[in-house]
Amino acid sequence: MKKEQTGKILKITIIMVFFLSLIFVIWQFFFSTSGTYALIYQDNVLLHKINLAETSEPSEFTIEYTSDGVIGYNTIRVENGSIGIIDADCPDKVCQHMGMTSSTNFPITCLPHKLVIQIVEDSENTANEPDIISH
């Protein structure tokens, strides 16, 4: 085979790989079933699962905590694909200072009220598969 033909075949192969990759990225962007969810736990019980990608309007709700006659609360805000605790009656207010987040790196926690907000990536293909943390 001549060098010119080999060069043309290589160029065509590179162009085809590029376009196939582009089609895959576009498909994932428009047709992927994955999303980012906020899982809200209190005392190890799942209270809410919120799809952060589908939050078009800002919303707020309050979760109350009762233990040994002591009543506490956390007000949670969801907006623009992120979530955070905007008000709490816990003494240190660390949960409030964590701010709004959409990151899966660190959960938002309120230890006095036993509240944890965990951000997770979910998809139809991997939703029921165990992850490395569960082993």
C-alpha cells in the first residue's frame, strides 16, 4: 500500500472516531437518564430524595427533630441544582455555614439534629449496583 493511501485511511479513521465520539457525547447530554439527587437522612432514616436537576423554582421546607423533649429544626433550601441548610436552631450552626452545594464530595451534616444531606449521582444503569463504599 502506498504512503498516500495509508495517510488517507488514517485521516478518515481519525475523523470517524471524532464524529462517533461527538455523537456519543450529544446522546449522553440529551438522552441520559442520570441525575444528581440529594438524599436527606435523619437518624439514619431516608426522609427525602430530591432530583436537583429538576428543581426549576427555589423551594424551602423544614425538618423538625425531637429527642428527649427537646425540639429542633433545620430549614432546607433547594435552588438552581443545589441544596443547603439556610436556618437551624442548633447551637453551633455548622450546617448553615456549609452553604449551598451540589458537590458529591462532602455531605451537609447537622450532628445535633442527626441530619445528613448526601448528594449522589444516579443513573438507570448503575442505580442498583453496589459501589466501592458498600463493600
